[in-house]
Amino acid sequence: MEKPRPADDRLTGAAHARRERLPVRVMPDHDSIAAEVAGRIAALLREKAENGRPAVLGLATGATPVGVYRELIRLHRDEGLDFSNAVTFNLDEYFPMRPGSFHSYHRYMREHLFEHVNIAPEHRHIPRGDVPETEVEAHCVEYERRIREVGGIDFQILGIGRSGHIGFNEPGSERDSRTRRLYLDTVTRSDAAADFFGEENVPPQAITMGVATILEAREVVLLATGEHKAGIVRRAVEGEVHADVAATFLQQHAAATVYLDPAAASDLTRIRTPWLVGDVEWTAERETAAVIWLSERTEQSILHLATDDYRANHLAPLTSRHGSAEPLNGQVFNALISRIRGKSRLPRGQNIVVFSPHPDDDVISMGGLLRKLVENGNHITVAYQTSGNIAVFDHEVRRYLDFLRRAAGVIDLGDAANLDGVLRSLEDRLAGKAPGDIDPDVVQQLKRIIRETEATAAIETLGMSAGSARFLNQPFYQTGAVRKNPITAADVEIVTRLLEEMRPSIVFAAGDLSDPHGTHRMCLETIEAALARYRGDPPWLWLYRGAWQEWNLDEATVLVPLSESELRGKVQAIFRHESQKDSAPFPGPDPREFWQRVVERNRDTADRLAALGLPAYYAMEAYMTLRDGRRVEGPEIPTSSLADLQDLADTDA
């Protein structure tokens, strides 16, 4: 898929320094970041070994460093990278937390690194979350002593939380803080709720290295990926140093580097509004973004923007290219108009495959368009890539078990005593679970079936049959836990086989990169890999968003208007996913139900378009369309056709 706009190569030196207070490297993807950082660690290990000294590594947990650890394991396995001189200190651990707990960072480090490389057990240090309350302070002092004893940390890996924390240094952490126990911020506990299957199960405290401890490392790298990190990354990199955002203290470090993928970098000034920091290379896409930005900034419609508005907002070079504001305004206005596609301008009679990472992403993100495509006589297959079973609460399973027990009194379900015994056994197994424990296989399968029945019920409300649904159950997801396995050839083969069978002319896929747990990102990777192997004609790829965000107006290439009744029908389809109603297990940073987010986002897209001076619609879905990996724009509609388009808005949303 097309990634957010890369930084202009000419925006260097003083231009960046005016905004970015930390060195930032924007890498093509997560794997590139992992390879670069792992390579730097490997070089450090070899250099220290040659000098007979230990290499002291500060390690982090979470989703972002996993790629680094996988690459280090590969270097050890395939290239003989020796870790015998490594000494490691982890940033933090929940408190209270048993080292053997599924959620423990001790377990995380064993599974993701320590079991696969030759770091001596006595050289691995992680704060303990199981020390008695009376011994915590002494434990923290001892942790600091051990770091000093080996000469300090050579290379420190960091992630960044939505509250701006590094380690667990939450808002209010001071520059001179040391390893200590503290209470977790409500934002941090909310973000961790999915891992613990409920915020009430997240430990209230943690033990963490302090800011001063981190800043004493000789070299520091901060890693961030995904659009959900973009806002806090900008604050950390461009904001003033302040204890409210501990990551800003890295601006005071002499050898700190921030590594970002394009999604995490998307809010940086040089990416979002590069004209504010220096000269840029103007493309049609960037011109559209600048004009939309100026229209919203000045609260004027596009066609009312004057040359003086451009001059007053650092965009004089843009009007110089076009002679004045008027031709530029008209060009962007017409480009946006051309992206609006009512039912009569949408595909007809096509073979379409819609990939849905979870069993509800299809209706959440493109429920309105799905109905229109059905009405246009397209042959549609909805391929659900994962079971979504971990997003089903235990009480939902209990409800269905109770249904079976009661149904046995109405229809013949076999031997009543045997059925009751089976049901009681399942209920006992559920009752014996601790929060966050992995379900027994039979419970995982029951939760899978719940999601499947909801998915088929949802697409039936949009006019499709249950036979339109395909459940791929990709292997990478089948861990029973939030953490997923790496994508393998088996995942890609499943998607490739479906493409070969269906031979689609159009493929829809989730293009949002802010899924807090990465499933959407991994699903898109398998689709891209499968399309590269696919032997048929390359299909037209439409990327949707929805559960966590929507395409910006300058990014979208297709805008699909929805009437009030169509938006209501989309919401009704979302309602069929009853296990995700009221309190979904994985809401992400937005606590609202998915249908509430959908209504707000679809209405907001339409309202933003109207504020630019374009036709007013009730609601609107946005898509990015690609061919052969390149963004494709639709044909422009001349301004003289606007009357016809407004008629279309009234009769053919």
C-alpha cells in the first residue's frame, strides 16, 4: 500500500532544527527499523568483545521491540552473533506481578529473546514485581547499583506510550528520577486493558528505571510505529521539555535517535505540513493537501481563498507556480469533486473480494459501500482473515451454553444427561480461568463460532447471503493470546489460494495502521505478499479504514456519500456483532462503541467536505485506491457538472 508521504530530502539542517529537537530517522517499515537497530546492537557486541568488555544493553518490552529481538535471534542463529559478553537490564515490570505470569515481562523476555540467544542467566536483569512491599525500595536501590557496577548502559532501547512515558515514567516524572515504584497513569492502564482482558485486571503500579537512569545510557534509541503513536511522537520530538511528557527529556541526551515508520511520523511538521519548515517539491497530491489545510485553517471554502491567504500562511511559492490563487483553487476543487462516487459511479457486475481482518471490520469500515455494491449486482466474497475469538468475553460463551441447556427442552439435542455434563464441564473450565489466561482449545473454537455467526448475520442485513462469507483463520492469529505469531508462508498461501479461486477484479483491504495490536497491519502484509504471488490480472486495490481512524480528505481517492437511512443500515449491521457491543474487549484508545465512532467519523468526513465548499452530504466513507501499488485518482469532473452532481446527491447517495 502507499505509505504516508516521505520527508522531503531537501528538508535538512536548520529547517528541521526549527521544529525537531531530536534526531529522527523515518524508515520504510517496521522491518527496516528492526534491521537497523539490531545491526547497531550487533556491532556493539562485536566491538566490546574485541576489547574484552561487556556490552550492556537496556531492553524494552511491548510490541515495537519484537522485530528487533527477532532480527537479533536471526543474526545469532544464521550468522553466529555471540551474546556471551552481553549484560542486559530491562526498563520495567508491573507490580505486583509474578515472574511466571502470562503478563510478566520476565516471561516476555524469555519468549522473545533469552531462550533463543546465549546471554548468561546471571547477566539478565529485570525488576521483580513479586518482591514484598517492604523490600521494594531496597530492590530498586540494588538495581541501580548493579547498573553502575557494570559501568552503565551502553545502548538503551525505548518505546513510547500514549501518555509519553518511556519505561513507566508517567506524566509528572522528574528529570532526576531513579528506579522506583510508581502508580500507572489511567491512559497507560487503559491501553494495557486489552492484554489483561479488562482495565480492572491491570496492576495499578510498576517498577521502572527512572528518567535519570535512562539518560545516563551512552546511546538511546526510541522506536515507534503506527499512526496511533503519531500524536505523542510529535509532542516528544517537537514539544518543549516537560515532566508531563517524559520522552521530551530525551532532547537533553547527546546521543538519542528516534526511529519511526511513516505512520508514526505522519504528524511531524515536515511530513504533515512541510511548507512550514522549508522549500518543498510540489506534487498534485501535496498541492491538494496544502489547499485543504489552508481552507480549514482560514475557515474559508476553497473557491474563496485569495492569493493573500496563501502568502500569509507560508504558501506563496504555491500561488507563484499557478500565477494566482484562482486556477489552483479550481484545480483542487475539481479534483475533490471527482472523488465523490454515488451508486451510479461505483463498480457494477464485478468480481470483488473484501478482506476483513476481524469479523466486524467489513461492516464497521465499509458497510455503506458494501450495500451499494450489492445493489449494483457485483459478486462479493467477504474473507474474514482471523477468527477474532480472543475478543469474546467469557460471559458470552456462558450465555450460549445456557441457551443450549434451555434449547434441549424444546428440541432433541441428544442424551440430556450427557449434554448437561458437557456443559457443566465447560462452565467449570471457564470459572477456573484467571483474567487473561489462554482459553482451552474448545473454548477458543466456541468463541470463533460466535464471531462467525455474528459476521454472517451482519452481511445478511446488507443484502448478502451467508454463503458470501469465507473464514480463513490465518495461522498467525491462532495463539489464543493478544500477541501473535510471525506471518509465515502458510498465511500467505491461504490468501493466495482464495485469490486464485475467486479471480477478483477488485480487492478491498484494511489500510489503517493504528490498530493497537497490529492485526490489521499483519493482515495487510499477507494480502500484499499474496498479490505479489497472484498469477491473475492485478486487481484494483481499495483500502478502507474505520475502527480507529478515517482517511484524510487529501489522502482519499474515492469518497462514497451515504444517506441517513444508509448510515442507519450500516449501524444495524454493526449491531449484529453482539459480542462486541457495549464494552468491546479491545476498544483501543477510543472508549466509545464502534458504531458510535462510525457515525461520528462518517458524519465528520461529510461535514469537512462541505466546509471546503463542496456539496453537503449526510455522511461519507473514504477510500484510497491503488493499482500495482500506486495510488490512482479518478477522472476529474468539470465545475459545469456540479449541478448534475448535486442532483446525484439528492437521488443517488
